Amino acid sequence: MSRALARLNDAGKVERLLLELLTPAECRDLASRWDILKLLKQGRSQRSVANELKVSLCKVTRGARILKRGDSVVDTLLGSDNTSEQS
């Protein structure tokens, strides 16, 4: 699956693939997790992110752990200007 995804170098096709594979609830969860990560990357506190997005502190803490890892792909993606604004 990861190789097939890597071959798609068109954001529209990636979005269509995710919509085809994931349920609406899974798409919402994925979008929520991405929003959590973006806000944390901006330097927001875990508690303020949880309050703003109305999610549990546990979900936010999971995102914070991802960003703290030195080899996080998410951290790399959020560090690029164009990607951090997209969902």
C-alpha cells in the first residue's frame, strides 16, 4: 500500500484514494489528527489544542509524542511551507 501511495504524486488522487478506502468517520478522524499535529507544530500547548478542537488530551498527547521523535515524517511534512496548510 505504501508503495502505491508513493507513486501518486497528485494531491487530488491521494485525496480520492483516501476517500475510497476510508469510511467517513475514519476521514474525520484523520483530518482531526492532522489538525492536532499542525497546531502542536505551531507551538500551541496540548491543553489549548484539546480545548480548541474539542478532543481528549490523550489524543493530543499522542500527537505530541509523534512530533518529539527525531525521525518523525510528520514533523518533516509540517516543516514544509505548502504541506502544513493542507488537510
